[in-house]
Amino acid sequence: MATLKPEQLSAQIQSGKVGSVYLFDGPENWLKEKSIQQIIAKFFQAEVRDLNIDRFNGNDCSGGDVVSAAQSFPFLSIKRLVLVQAADQISASDSKIIGDSLSNIPDTTILIFLYEGKAGMRSEIPAQVSSSGAIITFWTPFPNQLPN
């Protein structure tokens, strides 16, 4: 995988065939959150949701914690979701730890990195995601793309 459009991600979610690693970038946070909510609704029953969703913030998480959560297997569910918000704020050393582990993420995990703007390919995480997962850029819709 390399890059997907948001519509292609939505089709993957509906079919139940999602990848293990995604990077969401671009300026449109509402569409990013909508995609996350689609994943949660499709793969996680309300009773076990809290047991299988981990949230991290790039400002204060360690690479080892993210990797540990991503390599954990789901509990009473078919999938586990690991969200890393503000992933562009992860330190270089933690990015290296995470980047080195991305090829070993189990199929039962959906690991999503959320970038505030456009992810630069010089960083370890985007470079590794482009080879072992998918990057989806969420742009603000043009006026002709908005519903009437």
C-alpha cells in the first residue's frame, strides 16, 4: 500500500478488509474523525470497545508504549485499535522505535497515526507507513463536493 483516497478507505471499512497501519494527514480533522468512527462502528461492539482501543498523544507517549499496544492481541473482539494523535510531535528516537516495528504489526491491529498537517516523508513514521501501510490525506472539500 502507499496512498489511498478517503473514499477508498471507506470502501475498505465497509467490506471489512482494512490494513494494519494507516497515517491520516491533511487539514480536515472532521473527516479523519468520521473515518475513525466508521472503523469503531464496524469492528468494535460497545461492550468491549474500551478494552480494545488505546489512545496516545505524540506529545507525551513513548515509542515502546505505542509498539506494545499495537502488538497486543484484541480481547473478546476481532480487532484492536491504536490511535496516535499529534503523531507529528513524537520525538525522533520514539519515531525510530515505532518505525522499526511497523512491519511486525499483527493483522488484528489497526494502528492509525494522526498528523495535524501534511506528513513529511523525511520522518521515520511516514517513511515506514508508506511501505507497510497506507497514507490517507484528508483535504477540505471544495464547494461542489458539499451536500446540497
